[in-house]
Amino acid sequence: MLRGLSSLEARMVLLLGLAGLAGALVFAGVTQWPLPQLLVWMHHDLGIDLGAPAHFSFYGGLLISVAFLLPLSIWLGHRVMSPVTKLLRALEGAVASYRDGDFSFSIASNRRDELGQLIRMHNTLGHTLRDQRQNLAQRELLLDTVVQNTPVALVLTDAGGRVTYANIAARHLFNEGRTLHGLNFVELLSDSPEALRRAVESGEDALLTVEMDGSEETFHLSQRNFRLQGRPHRLQLFRRMTRELSRQEVSTWKRVIRVISHELNNSLAPISSLAHSGAELARRGDVSRLPGVFATIGERAKHLHSFIAGYASFAKLPAPQPISIAWQPFLESLSLHCKFKLRGALPEQPGWFDAGQIEQVLINLVKNAHESGSADDEVSLSLAVIGRDLRIEVADRGPGMSETVLAQALLPFYSTKRSGTGLGLALAREIVEAHGGRIALANREEGGLRVSLLLPLGPR
């Protein structure tokens, strides 16, 4: 009940009711009682004539009531709208403060009606905005600290090519540690190596090696366009890769040396032992066993030659010579070297690749599928056109690969086979990427492995 009486709506209803009651009383007092009786008494008994009629008509009473109620209405309206007007002015000031980024504005009030509730909600909103602004400022400070101290050179330019933001690494890379803000980035690159300028002008990501300060530096350039505050901007990231690539190169060479050393020892140790045994047999005159010894030595030497030839072919892979490939002759030739089941219809468009190189890739993939333990009729090959690319898939029903093996299977010299060289899938990747395509490995949901080659359908 008290809450209802304290509401702004209840007060307005009460004041309007009082105004209406006052108007009715004035009208009744003017037209009925006591004003007419008072005028008659003053005229007859006191002899005072005010010049007013003894009895007012309906319209006369209405006119007098309006004349009385008009100032009363103005006063009541002021009383009702005064707190609303004050609140609107306060809210106007608050909005102006928020527009200027000042969220410390609050409104003092002890009202218990709707206006008081609105004021309390406004103050709560201001407190929330202050907290959010403080948290945002702390995050911006943290982000700026991270960006400024990262070794990756970061340059942000506007639509006119002028630098709007650059971190410490970028200042040292392009302007000897001085600020880049406001400078034209293209003009700034005029003193940089030509390869770096061309990479930036291309607008694409790139991995490039340039000569700087008397030594070679390798950079990975990443470029992105986006809109910041409704305006186009361009972000360029220059990451030094020299040390990382050097570590990767050393790691790769160590892996190569381990693989080659292991393979050489596996072949040279038996050859050395058999040579010693052959010499001992010859010394004893037991020549009947010498052909077997020499045959074993020849077999190990042949295996070693094959191993070295495989590495040589990987290192000297020629550039592909893609031509238009008719599917039927190509698949007939492939079936002479390996067994597979063709799934799906052949594409209407011819292929576009180096037949010899892609055939070698597919032979190796089909061979791996058979070695996985999959049944012969479950090793399949499928062809499909996806947009402007050709997808070739080799699938089996073997055990598939673990996540660790999937992540490293395409790396050179990585192999899970005891006698493997780790070059098969790496060579396939090298050939496919030289064609402008890519290779992917994935486990099948029903079990088995799927190797997908994505090749362009024409020159690009």
C-alpha cells in the first residue's frame, strides 16, 4: 500500500483528483452555494452592490472555475514535472560524460518512486561501465606490452599506406629504432632489400631470404586486410625465421645421419663379416661355400645401392612437366604395377599433371595400402573433381595411424617400418606440392587410412 502511494503515478492521480475536486467545488460555490446567497445578503441587508449578478449561469460559473483552476494547474504541473525535469537534465549530463569517455558521473537521490529506481539503475550502469573500462584498459595495456615486446615485427598501415602502429621490433627493423608513426610505409621500404619490397607489394604471405647487415636473414611475411573503426587497414607481420630454420636444418641433418648410419651399418656389418668368412673358407680350400657367401654379399650391396639411389632420387627430383592426361590409358598403365579397386565414375575432364611422377606416387600409396594388412579388394582408388581441383584418394581397411604418426608421416626420414627409409610419403608430398597441390592423410571412420591428393585441373 505504501509502495503504491509513493509511486509517481499514484501522486499524479492524487493531484489530478484534488484539482478536479477543487474545480467542482469552485463551480458549485459560484453557481449554487455560498456565493449567490452571500451576494444577495450583502445587497439587501448591507446595501452593498458589487455589480455582480445574484446568480451566475452555467457558463459564467465555468468561466470563473477555469480562471481559478488555471494557476492551480500550472502550479500542480510544475510540482509533478519538476523531479522529472531535474532527472532529464541530470541524464543529459550523464550521457554527455559517457560520450566523452567519463563514466564517473552519478546522480544523488533518495527518492523511492520510479524515478528513484531509474536513478539507482543509472548509477549501477555507470559503476559497471567504469569497471569494464578499467578491465579493458588493463587488457589493452597487457596486449600492448606483449605486442611491443614480441620479436615479431608488426606494422599496421591505413588506407593511405601510412603507419598507424608499429612495435619495437618493427622500429628497429625499418627505422633504426625511431618511431614509424605517420610515415609512408612504401617509402620507408625504399632502402630495404628488393626481395622484401616485392614481397610486401605482392600482398601475399611469403617466406623469403634477404641480405641484411652482411648476413642472410630469412623472414616469414604474413599480411592481412581488415577494417578498424570502420576504416580499411593492413597488418603486416615480419617474423625472423633464420635461427628457427637453422635449428630445424640441424635437426633434419641429424635425423638423416642417424638413418644413413643405421642403414650403412646394417649392410656393411654383414658384408664385412661375410668377407672375413669367405677369406677363411678360401684359406682352408673350402670353395664350395664361397658362391653362397658372394651371393649374400651381392644382395646386401644391391640393397645398399637401392637405399642410396632412393635418397638421390629425392634430392634430385626434377620439376614436373604437366600435360593433359586421359584417364583410361593412365589407369590401365597404373594397374600393370599395382592392384587396386576403382570406385566411382571417371571424371569427364582430363587430368593435368606429370604422368610419370604421379604414377610413382600412386604406386607407392597403393603399395603402402596393401602392406597395411588390408585385403586386396579393400584397397581402392577414386577420382573426383572438386571445383577447379582434382581429388585422387587411395583408401584401405588397415589399422590406420595414431595421431602422433599422422602428424609426422609426411616428414622426410620418418618411418614406423623397421626397414623403411621414411622417403615414400615425403617424396609423394614433394611431387604433389611441386604440381601446386597438397596431400592429406586421415583415418576412416569405419577403419583404415585415406590418403588424398588434391591437384589443379589446369595451369595456374
